[in-house]
Amino acid sequence: MSIEEQYRKRAMELLSGGAVKMVIGYGRGSNAERRRPVFISSPEEVNRLVLDEACIANLSGYLVNEGLLSDEKRVAVFLRPEGIRAINILAAESQLDAEQIVIFGFDVSGNEVKALKGIHVEEFEDVIGAIKEHAPEMGNEELLEKIEQMNPQERFAFWKEEFAKCIKCYACRQACPMCYCRRCIVDSNQPQWVNTSSHSLGNFEWNIVRAFHLSGRCVECGNCDRACPVNIPLRLINHRMAQEVLKSFDHFAGMSKTQEPVLASFKKDDSETFIL
Amino acid sequence: MTKILFSDKLDKCVERWKSAGLTVMGPVQRANIKTYAAVEHASEFDFGLILTDRSIKDLFFPQTEPMLRYTIKKDAINTDECLPPREQRIIFGARACDASGMAIDDPLFGWDYKDEYWFQRRNESVIVTIACTNADEFCMCTSLKMAPDSTKGSDVLLRPLENSKGWQVEELTERGREAFKTIADLLQEGSDTAAPVAAVAEKFDLDACVAWLQNPENFDSKFWKEISMRCIGCASCTYLCPTCHCFDIQDEGDTYSGIRRKNWDSCSFALFTLHTSGHNPRSTQSARWRQRIMHKFNYFPSKFNANSCSGCGRCSRECPVDMGITETLQEISKLSQ
Ligand code: SF4
Ligand code: SF4
Ligand code: SF4
Ligand code: SF4
């Protein structure tokens, strides 16, 4: 039985027995290459679920939609390892109760989709540990290397050109499972911390504020740069911050549901190289 | 015999227009984005693009622009109105859906108040549209009762020649004729045939959709929630849309000096209709998506006698969760059968 069939069967069982109220997964999209999020709440609909190598979006962000989990019922969700890490972070940051989440874990390498064993988030710690040791390729290594080689002026010029394209559509924020704030700093206007205009200053402010807020929290799922309509390679920024946090604090985001958020905790032996 | 502009003359045309004081703009690919921008040479144009990622709206209604500068002193308040810089422009190689989108928005910007920012740029621009000979699966002009060679909003329409060597020229407006006078000697009379326009399948029954939307009973249909459940509430669809025109006025600065700006805004944002009291009449994403559809195909046409959609398909092409006007209207077509 293919993984798709196995997972459809499991979804059917969970929904008919009432063990979960909804399964969030992937369905067919508007063309052969596209998959789109689907929300299945009756066993008759499980055949709409699709699982193949085109299922790349991180669906974990839907779990924190207002009211979804407030009835304390369980929800099942299709997740790749990055999505599972996101559940850990959301749990660690008190945004959801991990007990309510039933995971349909899978991973994709090349054209192959393989199931990940487990149901609850704790069961995937080995998978996550392996990624910490061996990060999978993101497909943008070349550009990353190029930016690494630049001097600060060149790097600034690179990002200036990229951010000049930003239109402040906030698709990056809306697509990101870690951007769950009910009122984002850029939407606060008393006082207005960040310019709302999409000019160079405003675009820099926005993208830098977001990069800082994602440091030690980004799981590198790529939802943001796939969502960006003007093709800014946003994940590179967050990837660089993740490396920094790993090096300075040995913190790999989303290891467990009890992991302390790196920017909201301290250890006596934290290095203090940045304190002047 | 028709008037022909051969591609190998285009660089000369660009020069001619430039020396006549026009800024020459058109479709280009720069910094990994397909957009309309000013060019120095014809070689910078990319006419192979089916459609740019960004719409032509950017050139008439930019994402942010200053309206006035202010300074406040003890005994005086000074304001300086800012209008866009004067600039005569020719936009060469627009698409019919983009050009018509601008014409769709003209009555809106001129309705109870004449938006000078919009009309100054409109009056200072010549739009030269190239009829499409290729379309992708998201193009849907025909569903909106338009076509790859619609002339609405264009000053000149060019039809690509079958032999790919240039375009047949149809001057449509006085402004178009004026701009092409500058290059009259570079045009030739010829009998080269034009390539057929792209075949764009009709995707939904527009009249049936409009009738369904006009029925007040459907305002509270559960359809809205089902169709928009996956919408993440970004502004990708509205900001890339040539006809979406909502804006917000923001003051940047402090008590003593600053600048008032006109910025794009989007009905997909939760903040869009949030009242000071905390109440939000469109408190759910489904109410916001319904607004987008109702505005385009019910409210706007009832006021301005045209749908606020030109069928460019960008909303479906670029949506991060594969939604869009097309799917919604296809589903409404089914419901109204
Ligand atoms: S910042 Fe981007 S890559 Fe990181 S978790 Fe958010 S969406 Fe995913
Ligand atoms: S998705 Fe891209 S264009 Fe939109 S706000 Fe984010 S960086 Fe800017
Ligand atoms: S329909 Fe798509 S592009 Fe538009 S707001 Fe929703 S998620 Fe964003
Ligand atoms: S609503 Fe969609 S298809 Fe219609 S003009 Fe706007 S972006 Fe294009």
C-alpha cells in the first residue's frame, strides 16, 4: 500500500472514530504540479487527500488559526520534519497543546516520499536530531555561498536590490507558522514602531525586524520565500540567523516541545561576545 | 496593406522617443522579477513574457507615494503638496489585460474626487499594447468578455507578425497617433500577416456568477467559508492585481515635521476594516474574501458599469495557497447551475 493510501486509511479511521475532528493535508491544485491545503472533516472526503513529492508547503501554521483548537479536540496534520519542528516551537511558546496534534509525518527526497513513524511530536526527536547533524540541501547553496563571499558593502548592495522589490504584501509573514502574533509589530500604530510605507527604509525595517524575530525560531521550511510574489530569497536570511544561533548557543530550533526559546532565556555560560 | 513596425527598427524608435523627451518603459526581467521598467535600449525589453509578475498599475499608482510634507512650528503650520514628477512616458509592450485594467480604474479615481496623482500619470502616458499570441493556463481575459487583443485602455495596438519580424500597427487614440508620428518614417507599409491571437479558454459563466452574487441570500452562504478556508490573508493577490486600487493615508514623521503618504492597502488584511473600538465588521478571512469578490463583480459594476477584473490571472498564478478569482468563480458557476 502506498503512503498515500495508508494515510487516507488512517485519516478515515481517526475521523470515523471521532479521534480527530479534522485532518489538514494536501489536495490537488489548479494544475498538475500544484498541491493545495485541504481541510477534511468527514470520513467520506478522505480520498481528496494527496501525498506525493509535490507536497512541500508547511501546513503547521493553520493549527494556530483563531479558535481551531479551543474546543480541546484533536486535529491531524500532514507534516514534513520542518513542520514537526514548528509544532515543537508552537508548543514551547504556549501557542498550542501538543497533545491535540496528531501527526502524519513524511519526508521527501528526490521523487520519493517516505513515511515517518510516530503520531505525537515527541516521537520524532531522532529525526530532528539527524537534521541538526546533517542539514538537507535547500537548493540555494550556490547563492548562499556567493553572499558569504561578499564583503559587507557588496552584501548590503545585494539585499538593497532585493528589498527594493518588496511590496509589503506580508505574504512571508502570513505563510510563516512562526509569525502567529495576533498583532504584528508593523501593524501597531500607537506608537507606530515601523513605517508602514513600502519605500527603501520601510522595506529594510520590515525585513530586518522579521529576521530578528525569526532568529532561533525559523525551521527553514521555505514557506516564506515560496510565498513572496517578488522572489526575494527570504529563507537565506533566516538560514544565516539559524546558523548564528546554532554556533553561539548550540540552539537548533524545534528540537523538543519543552525547548526554551533562545531569545527569551539565558544560561550563565552564554557567550557574551556581542556585549560591548 | 497595413502599417508595420519591424523589430529591427525598434531601437531607433526608442532613441527617437527618448530624444522627444519621453521616458520609454516596457516589460523586462530584472533582479529575478518580471516587471515594467524604464529602458535605455530596445534590447532590454522581454517580449517573450506571457505576462509580467508585477502589473502595469505600479506605473500609475505606485505602492507608496508622498502627498504632502508638513512642518509645525509654534506659530505656523506649513504644508507643501507633492505631485508626481512631470514625465511624459511611452509604455511599449503592455498586455491587453493590463491596459484595460487602467481604463477600468479611471472612473473610480475620477468619481467624487479627481485623483490628481492618477490622472497626471494617465494623461502623461501612451500605452502601446502587444496582442498576446501565447497564454498560460491562468490567463482568463475571455472569461471576462475581453480578448488577447482587446483595445480598451490602449493607445496603440500591435499585432505580432506571423514571421516574428515585427508588428502590425493600429493607432487607436490621438495620443497614440501623436507618439507614432515621431517614428512615422520608421514604419513601413506591408502585407505581412499577423499571427493568430492566443486561444484562451473560457473558464466560467460570468453572467451566472454575477447573478448569484447579486442575490442577497448568497451573502451568508456557507460557500464563502469553504472556498476561503486556506486563504492566509496576505496581499499578494490584491497588490499584483492591476485593478485593485485600495489605499491608506499614513503620516510619517513626528509632531514637528513629516510627510503624508498614500500607500497600497488590501481588503485581505485583518487590519483593513478594524475599528478603533476593536470591532471588525469583516472579522473572518472568509468575510474578507467575499468582499474581494463582491467588490469586483457586484458593487463595482453596479456603480461603474464594468467588472473590476481584467482577467490577467495574476491572483491565481501567484497565490501562495493556490486560490484565486478563477477557482471561486468556477465554483460559483457550478452553484448557480
Ligand atoms: S521564516 Fe520562512 S523558512 Fe523560516 S519558519 Fe518562517 S516560513 Fe519557514
Ligand atoms: S512576501 Fe516578499 S514582497 Fe511580500 S512583504 Fe514579504 S518580502 Fe515583501
Ligand atoms: S487568496 Fe491567496 S494571495 Fe489572496 S490573500 Fe488569500 S492567500 Fe493571499
Ligand atoms: S482579480 Fe485577478 S485576474 Fe482579475 S485583474 Fe485582478 S489579479 Fe487579474
